Amino acid sequence: MARLRFPLPSALAALLLACAAAGGAARAAVIQVPAGADLQAAIGAASPGDTLRLAPGEYPGNIVIDKPLTLQGPEDRGARIIGERQGRSIWIKAEDVTLRHLTISNSGLILPEMDAGVFLDRGAHRALITENDILDNSVGVYVWGPHDALVRGNRIVGNTGLRVNERGNGVTIWNSPGSKILDNTISEGRDGIFSNASKQNVFSGNHFSRVRYAVHYMYTNDSEVSGNVSEGNEIAYALMFSRSLIARGNIGIGNANQGLMLNGTQQSAIEGNVLDGGEKCVFIYNANFNRMTGNVFRNCEIGVHYTAGSEGNAITGNAFIDNQNQVKYVGTRFLEWSVDGQGNYWSDLSAFDLNGDGIGDTAYRPNGIIDQVIWRAPSARLLLNSPAVSIVRWAQAQFPAILPGGVIDSAPLMTAPDTPTFRKSEAIQ
């Protein structure tokens, strides 16, 4: 006889569903791990979803996490996972793993072997590495192929016993779409963050010091660098061979070489950054169809060095303040640096604004014939105070048609524009 089927009353069905959910939640346990315990054995005995709560003390490193787990130490980061000075102190192979409030140190130091304090393998999707001290490793955190990983709020300090070029990066990212590096303090590495062959990444709110490049992009597209601070590094933000980037609201202070490098950068927005001090505030090399607006370039030997066939860039609404040379452009083309009747502010502009519209009545030309001669033949500096040079300068001021090409701002601003207030993008919220 066919068995009759009756629908369950809705209240009973809801109760059964709640019991099933409670049973699933009960399976995720919190396991107390005493100091000095075999952490790898504890990981092996845990079930997916469990939290291993580590007591203060030392634990042997070179552990492998191959299931979804949380490893959490006390808030003072007194649970110390110490590697064997070879390989990876923590190697994460599973998705949905969290490391929180730990101190992780003593990885191997062999760069070709990808030694790291924390290594996120290609299966470590949605890993969360947060509020840890990651100290004295080769690479601090190596994000090698997972998507949507988050490295947030960590203190990452490299190995100071090595020369800078022998050290690893604070964070290295390779082919990790959707991954974010937020609000970390990174120092004493080779590069702060190095990204290669990736896309859709966000690097925001980080502080970098005593590294080579604070942020180093190679072949990384559709990504954002925003709200970071670089102090006293060689180059603050090196955006190379990448396209469709947003670089917004970053600060670079006292960088020895360059504040911002655009090398092969295409179709990107450079907005509201402050670059202060160094040899060059900005170096633009073979970078095309970018928009630079609302930035402040000040106190550099060269405000912007523009070279190597860069074309189609819109440069407007920026402030060039107290640079020894506001612009260095070695070429014969005329480059217009105003857009729709708005140019840039130049602290050495000598012009009137008779109609009071905020735009100088004469165009600004930062370079002349003598600049071109000196850049091509530096020994010609010996002639700078000669009567012949004075005559040439006078002639080009009276007859601009004899100028050899270069940057022209036809609508220079009489006052410096306000730098836009930085607000994190929706992608970061």
C-alpha cells in the first residue's frame, strides 16, 4: 500500500531546522592549546571549523593547516609560533583559515624557495590574517594564488641581518584576485607590498618605512592603492606595467628617489596624493592615457620628470610647490597641461589675473632652451652665468615662438587647489 504523506506543521518544521542548525554549530569547538604543545598534532585532531585558542608561550613552527580552522592567541600576541629557520613558519593550504593575535617568526631566508612567515597557497581562499606580529621572516605574508584573502592590521618587520636586496617583501601577492592588504604597518623588508600578475586588489591604509619600494606593482590591473603612508623609503609607489588603477589619497614623505613612478602605467587615475621631498616627486615613463588631478608635488629636486613617449595624459588641478625644477621634459613636442580651461598651480608662477577668474593671464612654461641644453649636455652648466645665456633667456621670454617644445600650462591656477578628502572606496567597506 502506498504510504500517505502529510505536510509537517510549520512550527514543527522550524523546530527541526533549528535543531539541525544547532547540531552543526555544536560541531565547531573551541579547543584550548597549552603553551609548548605540538601544534601540528592539535591541528590534525581538530575538526573543520574549530578554533584553536593558544595560551601565551612558544610553539614550534613549520606547521601546515589543511582544513578550515582559526588559530587565535591572546590579544597581546603572546602566543609565539617560531619556525625552524627554513621553509615556511605557517603554511596554509585550506580555505577559510584565520590567524589572529599571534606572533610568527623565524622562517627560512631563501627567496627562490618562497620562504615566508605565513604562506597562503593557491587553495587558501578567503584566508584572514589579522592583528598579528609577523617578525624576522623572509617574506612576511606570501599570498600565492588564493582569491579574496585579507591581510589586515598586522605588524610586519623583516630580517634586519640581511642587506635590503636579500630580504623578502612585507607582503607578496601573485595572481590573487579580490585579495586586500589593509591597515598594516610594514618595515625593514625589500618592498612593502609587491604585487605581480594579479588583479582586483585593494592596498589601503598601510604604513611603510625602511623599505625599498613601499608599493610595487607589476602587471596588476583593475586595482586600488589608497590612503597609504610611505616615509623615508627609496620609492613610495612604483606602479609598473599595469592598467586601470586607482591611486588615491596616498602620502609619500622624504622618499630618497621618487614619490610616485608611473612606468608603463595605462588608463589609470592618480588623484589627491601628497608627495613631499626627494629627488623626484613623480617619474612618468612611457605611461599613457592617465588622469592626474588634485595632487600635491612639493619640495623635490624635480616635481615631475616626464619622458619616453608618454602620451594622452590629462594633468590638471595639481599643485607644484617649491620644487627646484617644477618639470623636466626632454623632448621637442608641445605638451598641454590644462584641461577644459583649468591648469595647475605653480608656486613660481609670475602672472597677473586681471579679470579675477583665478586663471593666470599668461601661460606657464616651466622649461626653456637653456634647460634642454643642460639636460643634454650637463657640462654646459659652466655657462649658466654667461651673458650669452642671459640673452637667450631674454629672447625666449620675448618671443615664445622660438621655444623648442615642452610643457605648456595655458590656464595656470593662481591659488593652490584643495586636495580632495580621502574616503575609502566601497570595495573596502
